[in-house]
Amino acid sequence: VGPELDDFPLPTTAGSGALVGGVARRLAILEAERAAAAARGVDTITLSSGDFSQGTLASAAFLATSPELVLMERMGYDAVSLGNHEFDLGPRALAAAVGAAATYGALPPLVLTNLYFSGTSAADDELAALYGAGNLIAPSRVITTAQGLKIGIVASLGVRAGTVAGGAPPVTFW
């Protein structure tokens, strides 16, 4: 849902101010939804469809500390897809960010099903080393909920993603 549907103050109508801040606001919503589901005896999963690494001041720290990934792991995301913006700085930068989050012990399960590497360029080798079943970035994941429901997770980028993520080559998505 958009923030204007929750409690975000609009230019013409003030909200109550109960929900404030990006990550804090997101965590408050996730905790409320999880608590409501638990009260009904319903399992929840938390997924991200990607594009978490660009567009904010926190993006400046993407390579060194990977705050987006660390925070999503700490907020309990069950799986996170890589979007086209994760490739904006190139495959080596993405590999460095994933490695940084793993070093901090705070890496959510990453998924991208249609990720293909070059057989001739070494520019994607670091990322290729992190990809595969059981690796830091997997083509698919299976999540088992507290009540035993198994859910398969796949994620794909459209063919056009390669043209809007100018730093992605030699990685492709088709």
C-alpha cells in the first residue's frame, strides 16, 4: 500500500504522525501485520521484490556495509529478490554488497531465477561465485512456515531489465 493510505501526512491533510521514518515505519507495519496474523493462527511470510539499493542516502553505503540487506534480514524478510537497480553499479559491486552483508551475518535469503553469466568475460565472476542452489543468491528457495506449509519462491527480471540496468552487463536476464 502507498504511504498516503496509511498514516503519512499529505501536503493538504495532516496525519496523526504515528508512523514515522522509512525503516522504522516499515518495521512497525510488518510487526503489526505479523501480530494480527498470529492472533488469527495464520502464518506469514515477508518478501521483497527488489530495487532496494538505489534512491536513498543509505545507498552510498551499499558496497561497504550493505545496510539495506542487513536491515531486511533483521526485520525478518523470508526472501528478497534482486531487482534491476541492484545491478546499477555492476556485478562486482553487487557481489561486494552481498559479501558485506554476509560478513555482518545479516543476509536475507536472496533469489533471482533468470540470472545468466558470461562465459567469456571475467567482469561477473565474483557474482557468479555467489550464485546457485544453496548459495548466497539462489535461483529458487523453499520456505517452510511455522505450521509446516512449504512455499516455493522464484523471482525473475524482465528482458528489458538488462537495458535499464546499464551496469548489469555482462550479466543478462534472458
